Amino acid sequence: MLPTQVRCVQLINLQTAESVANTCDDQSINSPSLSMWPLQQRQLVREMSNIDISYIWPEQLNPDSFSSDDTVTQKKQVSLGLSVPVYVAEGSERQLRYALSISSDLPMQTNRTRGSLTGSTVVIDYKGTILASPDPNRVGGNISDGPDAERLKSIIRNAQEGKKDFAHIFSFEEIDVSKNSSNNPLREFIDEFKKILPELLGLKLSADNEFLVGYVATSSPVERDDDKKWIVLAITPIDFALSGLREVQKVLIILIFCLVAASVIATIYLARDLARPLEKLRDYALAVNDLDSPNKVPRSIQIREFNQLAIALESMVYRLKRWADQLEVTSKEAQVANQLKSEFLANISHELRTPLNGIIGSIQLIYDGFCDTKEEEMEFLKQANDSAIHLLGIINDILDIRKIDSETLSIYLKDVDIGKLLQETIDLFRKDIEQKSLLLNLNIPEQVIIVNADQEKLKQVFENVIGNAIKFTEKGSINIYIIQEDNNYIVAENTNNLSDNYGNKERRVLVKIEDTGIGISPEQQDKLFQPFVMVDGTKTRKFGGNGLGLAISRGLMEMMNGSIHLYSEGVDRGTTVDIMMPIKAKQAVKTEVQLNSQIGSRE
């Protein structure tokens, strides 16, 4: 597509090479000759091949001639000289006489308005020769000789392949055609200040030597080959292209300042709201150095996390108080235990010394020959034997309580007739009961009740409890019962009061031992099952004992899946001890069948 901007016209006589008519100020557009076209033509030829096209390179541009406006229109650019033959009719032939030439400028316009993407137009031919440029020094040069040549070559290749795109290049223009070149010092100062201000404020979007290039290929008016195209570039500084973002940037900066100011104000208020509850929590934490302080943890804090912190702090203080109370109780218990051990050592020393003295005294009398008869000698030997047996019992009790505490005591469970075992134990103490003139009331059913227990250990429990009942009862009676318990219903085997429910529920047997002895105060009852504990010595020390019997009994009963409990209404009100064991399952079913059959026969 040929340019349409005609600068001047020239008509030349080809035979004389003289200018017949010229509007180009005596400047020759080109030098046409007769050899360029056929000398004769029979008819008018309208083919493009008759047009001779050549480049007319412009004079060097003077930068001082540019306007100071942002938009600069350049009238003087690379021109094209177009020449066509003029034939004169002579008879039937048309003879070549003249050449009509015109000079047509490329319509080059440089738009340096900020925000415009048009920028400056640059035309490059297929060889890389710059045909038009806002920098007149580069017109006619090759892109290989300038900066950023590789990037420009890549643009030309892409354009020749038919691509239309944009690219980023560096240092294409060597002068700024929008620069004010006037001699006005004030204007120059303003321009310099405008140039420096963006850098001071951080508003400069890019460097001065960076450009945005849009490119497209167009047909060359000079070359006949379609592959030899011109590349038209629209070059604008990136700072100009992105100047539209400057307002956005200013708005963002204003917003940032507003946000910073709002953040500062919000921080001041939030800091106050955050500091106040923290100060309250701090004061509370400092005040609770004394766990008995009446201060309460602050509540109703607007911030949920601080409320949670207050609750956690209160919970921690509560746990500390509880642990402190537990430590205090434990400390008192340790002191009591230490005192009890001291008393126990004193008592056990007396208990050990008494049989030892008896053994030593009896043997010494025999050894010294103070026995007059054989019978007297045998009596002393019997006393020594009894003292040795008593001493062995004390030592066994000490060993048993140690094994129970360390869980190393061995038991051997088997079927035991609890009624028979209880009767055997009572027989061992009949002589002691008769000596103290105590009344013994027994209620042992004839029916066999089988429990799963260690016979020797269960007998030891009976001996400890019955022995205590006899020892602490000066007058009155001792009552011993065996009662079957079915869940919450007690069934005495010597009555007809049967439970309504048997089913598969566990059945137990209760051995109840009651005495009318010295009794125990309620505050002392919980201590009796602890090792080394004895009731106040003013009343019980005269009865002797080592204080291990009930502690051993409780340990043995727990090992046999049973239990033992003690109750007394007070001093001189007697004592009741309950020993409970589970009845063996098969025996429980057998008993139920027998009882039901008895009921049926009576009906």
C-alpha cells in the first residue's frame, strides 16, 4: 500500500533531462532515464511495474526544532520517489517524452502523551534498515548497530511470520523528543523537578530507557516480493504507557496512609482494651501468692480468649489450693504415721521383750537347777514354749503386714466350709471365754456354706477378730452369726424369711461378731485398720497386742475378694465386726434348690 501524503511534483523531459515543471524547490526527486521504460507504447498501460519507486533519505533533523508539547508531529521523514513515464501520441504510436515524479512522505506521527500506547512510529525494512524513527540519527542505520539488537531481530522475525504482538526493549531512542529545548530557565527547572519528583516519592514506574513495542508487518511499496515486508513498530516509553497506573498508585498510597493511620488509632484503642484485662489478671496472679487470699479472678472480660485465660488461671489456683490441702493432709498423715511407728516400736519392743524374758527366765531357772521336781521343770519348759509360740506369732504378724504392703504374700484359694472353720476357731478360744465368764451366743446354720478362700488365712482373720472381742470384753457377751446375703436382702438360715429374688445374682455370706466390750469412739474407728494403730493406750495398753491384727485381717480379706468392717456406737458401747465373703456359685444354686424344696414340702 503506497503512502498518500504527496510533498511535491516534478515533470522532467527525458530527452533533455531538464525540469519542465517542479514544485520541489529545485530539488531533484530522482534521476529517471529513457532506459527505464519502453520508448513506444500503443496503449495506456496501468500496471504497477511501470512505476519506479526509490528512497529519498531526509536531511538530519535538528532536535532544537521540536516542539515542547507532549505531541510532536514530524513532517520530515523518509520519502519515496515515484516516477511514471509520460507518452505523447504521434500518429498511431505513443512516444516516451517525459517522466512524472512525485515525492511522498511516510506519514510519521509521534504521540508522546502520557497514557498513550501509540508513542513513536518506527519503520524497518526486511533487512533491518531503519526507514523511519523519532531519532533522526538512526534513520538509514541498521538495527544491528544499535542497542538491544537481538531483541529487535526477534521482533522482526515474529512480525515476518505474521505475528502481531508487543515486546519489552531497552535503549532504542537516544534522545527524548518530548524534551523542552527552550531557553526558558524556569521551564527547564520545572521539567527537571518533574523528572526528579517521581523518584523522590517512589512514583517512578520504570527506567527512562525501557520501552514497550507493538509490532506488525505490512507489504513493502518498494519491493515486489511479498516476503520482503516492512515492519512497523509503535514505540512508547514504559513510563508513558504505565502513566495511567500513576493515579492508581497515588490512590493506593493515600489508602495506605489512611490504613496506617487507622491502624495506629485502632492499635491505641485495642492496646488499652488489651492492657486493662491483662493488668487485672496480673494483679490477681500477684495477689494469689497467698492461696487463702479472698481475691476473685476477674470475669466478664469482653475478649473471649482472656475469659478463657481467667478461667484457666482460676482452675490452676483451685488445683494449687487442692494440692496444698492434700500436701498438708499428707504431711499430717506422715507425722501421725511417724508417731504411730514410734509408738509401735515402743509397744512391739515391750511385746517382744515380755515373751523373751519369759523364755530366758524359765530356761535360766532350769539351767541353774532351781527346780525341785521333774514336774516343776516341765512347768517351766511349758511356760518357755508358750512364750516362744507367742513370740513367733508376733514375728509372723510383722512379716505378714510387710508382705501385704509389698503385695508378695501368697494365698492358696480352695473350697472352704466357712461354718466349720468358724466353729474350729471358736473352740480355740472357749477356755479364754470361760475364764472371763463371758456369754457366747452362736448362730451358725447347719447347712454347709462353701466359700473360695485360703483356709489358714481366713482362720487367721477369725482368730484376730474373735481374740480382740474376748480381749476387750471384761463382762457381758459375745454374739457370732453367719448370715447369707442375696444382694440387698439378708436371709438368716435358721428362719423362713427368704429373699424374693435369686436368679443369677451374686450371693454372699456375712459373719457378724458382736461384743459388749470397751467399744471405740467414732473418730478412732477409721484408724484401726491402719498398721501399727492402737486405740489410746490409757484404756487399751493394759490389754496388750501389737496393733497389726485388724490391718492384717483387712489385707487378707481383700486378697480373698472379701471385706471386713468395724462399727461401734462409742466408748463402752461394744463393737461389731462384719466379715463378708462371696458364696461359691454352684453352692449358691444348690442352696436355692434345697431351700425351695423345703418350702414346697411344708406347703
